[in-house]
Amino acid sequence: MLRNLAPFEPGADAVAMPSAGHGLAPYACHPLQTRGRRLSEAHAATRSDFQRDRDRIVHSTAFRRLVYKTQVFLNHEGDLFRTRLTHSLEVAQLGRSIARTLQLNEDLVEAIALAHDLGHTPFGHAGQEALNGCMAAHGGFEHNLQSLRVVDLLEERYPQFNGLNLTFETREGILKHCAKAQALALEQSEPAYADGAGGVGQRFLTHTQASLEAQLCNLADEIAYNAHDIDDGIRSGLIQFEQVMEVPLFAQFCNEALHAYPSLAEPQHRRRWMYESIRLMLTAQVFDVISATQAALAKSGAQSVADVRMCGPLLVFSDSMRSQSARLKRFLFAHLYRHPQVTQTMEQAKQIVEELFASYCAVPSEMQVGFVARVEAGECLQRTVSDYIAGMTDRFAMREHHRLTGQNLLA
């Protein structure tokens, strides 16, 4: 049971935390027990392997590009809307706070969270949908797989290897889901690990689980985007505070906030009311995850990472919170993500991606020199074009589309 937990503050580690001397739980990933990297490297003198992963991710080109990649609203639509970068930072903060209480590996959680969206296209899910359609005859496109492709192959920072050469545990967490055919293909390219347990695609073939740190990042991702999309949606004017108050999960905390601070009902304090309601909702969800996970772990009897992999999901919401969170998600899909204004913008975004793909396939020399060299070396033209487009920021894609077609969409 949880006792004496302080209110959770977005942007601060305010959940109850064990002291540093407590160390890691037996079912946490220990950096000295990592399964290793694709290419063997000596350990760093001053950092653990997972800290080194995090640092490589933060210094990567793909990470910097996230600041100009769409979350829900295009970057040019407003300075204060979330981007893929700010979303990733929020996921990392939530994940680290929960990990600390559960005595999981915070550094690994942070590395996974910061890298989980590196493969996202410009224009968010609209860009992914368009690029997947363009690649239908060539293996398709999926942003989780692309994130892994970025850290395994596409980053060009080191003379010894392509990609970032991250640990197995970080790479496993990046790959949240994977079809059987893709998992089989991944396994063919994986190194032979000393324990013989297979690579990052293996769990999708054996129906086993990822580490608790990877499971945590999945859930922290959901908690983060449900909360910040309420904020961005209301800020944009596409949904109203009163609409969201009809969702039971959010209504509960709106009422709690107003009961504690009656002045929030005054018009000049409406934004404070929204923020306090979101803060209380985040608090409840974080504490719910911790309690439900502690109960699931106790019931499972898991005492090692290997035990965790053989159980069902252990990093979970309670049944009640899962149901309420799903209802909030349905509301956001119906009223925000499928709002006519968002839909219209995303249709134009899809057009940009599709026409860029056609243009580069027709004239590969229009791409940057490194991608042209890949095509000339015999790599698949379509996959090379896909990699090029997926790495673009929103504004670079818009400029390139204007340069190649003369059209000025989304301006």
C-alpha cells in the first residue's frame, strides 16, 4: 500500500521516493547486467551503460529535430503547443518519477522515453499514415520500427558504427509493438547475444514481455498525451473546458480543484482551474500505476528481469483507471484528433508527404547528398526516400514541397 505520498507536480519529482541507498529492486534492469550492445564497447569510466545511452540520444540529430515535429498541432500554429520534443520530455519526467518509487532503473526509463518518438514523421500520425501508404509495396512504414532504425542505422555520429549503438534494453523499450514478419526480419539482423535469448524482436514471436522499464514508458506515454492534449485542445479553442468536464475522469478532479479553491470559477482564473484539474488527474494516475503495479508484482512473485519477461504485463493501471483513461482517450479522438479543422490540416499534410515521396522517387538527386549516395550504392530507392522524409521536420518538409511543386500548403 502507498502511504504519505505528496501531491504529484508535473515538472517535479514529487512522488514518495526511496532514498538513494535503497538501490534497485531485484526485477529492475541493472546496468552491469545489460545484454550488451550490437557492437561491443568498453564501459564508460564515469557513466553507466544506460546513462551513456541517454546521453547519446540527447546529442543525436534526430532528437533535436523533435522540437519541430508535430504532436497534435503543427509547429507554426502556435508557440505554446506541445511538440514531439516537449512530449518526450514529459514522458521522461513521468516515467522517472514512477520508476524511482518502484525502484526501477530511472536512467533506462529516461533513455527509452527520450528515444521513443525519434522515428516519427513530420506532421505526426498524418505523416506516418501517408508514408505507410507510399511504402505499402515496400514493407510499409511504422514509426516504432523507424525509431529503432534511427538508433541502429541512420544516425551518423561515430566513425566505428552507424546509429548510436545503444544497449539491448534501451532498444527493446523503443520497439513497443511489432508484427510477426517484421520481428522475424529484425531477428535475422540481430547480433548473437551471449545468453542465446534472441534479440529485440524475439518477444513478439514468443509472446513474452519487455522489461518493467519498457512497460513503464508505454504507460507514461499514454498518461502524458492524455493530459497535455487536454491542455493543447482547450488552448487551441477546438474543445471547450466545459466539454472535457463531461468526461468522468476529468470532471472528478475539476470538482476537487474547485472545492479546494472556489475562486477558480472566476473567469480570469479558468486556465488555473484547468491546470489544477490536470495536475490532480496526473497525481491520481501516477499513484494508481504505482499501487496497481506493486499489487501485480506481489501476485506474480517476480524476483528478476527474467521472471518479469515470463509474466503478463505487470506495469499497469487498475481496472477502474484503465477504463476511465480509455474513455478520456475516446473523447479526445472524437472531439480533438478528428475535429474538422485538424482533419483538414492533416489532409494537406498527407498531400505534402505523398508528393514529396513521388518527387524524390522520380528524381532521387533532389535529396541530400548522403541519401543520393545510398541510392547510387544500390540501396532500395523507396526505403531511402522514406528514411529521408521521416527525418524531416514539419517546416523543412513544407519548404521542400514548395521548392519541388511550387505549392504553398499549410502556410
